[in-house]
Amino acid sequence: MLTMSTAFCAAVAGLLVNLGGSSVITSARWLLFGFAAISALGLLTARRAA
């Protein structure tokens, strides 16, 4: 499970960084806000499940 989740997160990180294009700052912003959005969705899902 750990290996699968690591591979999935690496793939998502690669996708988000590529959305930023050639700018390092823009890529970092996409990565930061992308994972923040995924975390927020996980938080909402956990709250509804509890």
C-alpha cells in the first residue's frame, strides 16, 4: 500500500509541476496548491464519513 501511494503521489506531483511550465515559481505554486486541494478534499471526505 505504501509503495502504491508513493507512486501515485509522485505521478500527481509530476503532473502538477508540468502544469507550471518552465517557470520554477509557477511550478512550485501548482504543486503547493494542488496538494492543498487534495488534502482539503480528503478532510471533507473524512468529516462526512465520521
